[in-house]
Amino acid sequence: MIPPYSDDRGSLQTLVNCRIENVALITSKKGTTRSNHYHKTDWHYMYMVSGSADYYWRPTGSNEPPKRFLFSQGELLYTGPLEDHATVFREDSVLLAMSGHPRDQATYEGDVVRVELVNPAEAMKRMSDGVDGQL
């Protein structure tokens, strides 16, 4: 991220400085899984407004276990095309997703390919058992 500009009024933090076709405000409940897919050509930035999640990713077509990042309030992450990704929410959360393509249903469905990077039932069980998020 670009460093914030601050003065006596407060601060201004640039999150993304490129052409964006869609900005979505997404709320998620603790223990839920989102994504479990990859995009053929689209990309997105996600900014965690509140809450936290385990973000899993790996290159599309890889058989390696996914990597995990604890994605917390105030953090920004980028997901490029051809990257399997899934997000498992550790608590009720709010995030902004900023995408390169429009998110009308036809455009979205034409670009997304669903995979099971993370098994939602396993992720919820691990979370309820208090086990670390690594698969």
C-alpha cells in the first residue's frame, strides 16, 4: 500500500491505485468459507475492514498443499488470475473486494472456475476444535 497522507484533519489511505470495475462490500459469519475457486483472467484486491480470516492459495493446477495467510483487520491482499484461493472466516468479518472485471453474473460465471481448495466442513470443525487453520 502507498503510505497514508496525514495532517491535522486525519489521514487518507490509498488502498488501490488502478482501474477497477467493481467494488463489493462483503460480510461473512464466523466459520464460513468463501471462494474455493480461481479466476481465468480476473483479479481482485481484498481489504479487511473488520474481523479476520485464514486465506489459502496456490497456483492453479498445483498439487501442493495450499499456503495460508492470517488476513486481519486493516490488511490488503491481492489475488491474481490462475490462483486457487479460499477464505475461512475466524470471526464475523467485513471486507471490501475490488475487482478488475465487472461482477454481473454472466461475466463472473464466465471467468470463475470452482475448486475445493478448502473443505468447508473440515475448516469449520478445525475452527470449532480450536485447531490452527493450517490444512
